[in-house]
Amino acid sequence: MSSQELKTLLDQVADTREIVLRRPRAWIDYDLWTDARDEAREAYRAWRAAPAAETYAVYRAAQDREDAAQDTLAASRRS
């Protein structure tokens, strides 16, 4: 089967907007947090390298996402 045939076949599958999780929720939450942490670190470095209102706003938004992911991770560990 060619990649074009596979794409055509997959395009015919209805999107149910469901997510299939193959790993425990806590592992997924951990991955989300580490991704958010890495993004926040990169945004911090960018802001320090080029201090400006825009780079600071990007950093703060990334830090907020990391904080939210950390809270989610902590909640999943408690349950």
C-alpha cells in the first residue's frame, strides 16, 4: 500500500474526537508537565536573551501552563 493510498483510506475514517490512552493517566500528566516545563525554560532563556514586553509575556504564559500542568500532575498522583 502506498502512502497516498493509506492517506486516502485514513481520510475516510470519521473523526470521533476521542482520545485513546494507552498509558496510565499519571504518565500522560507527567509527560504534559515535562513538556510544559521545557517550554517555560526555553521561553525564559529567550526573554533573558532579548528582554522585551513580548518575550516576557510569552515566558509568563509558558510558566502559567507549566504551573497548571504541575497542579494536574499533583492531583493525578493523589487519586
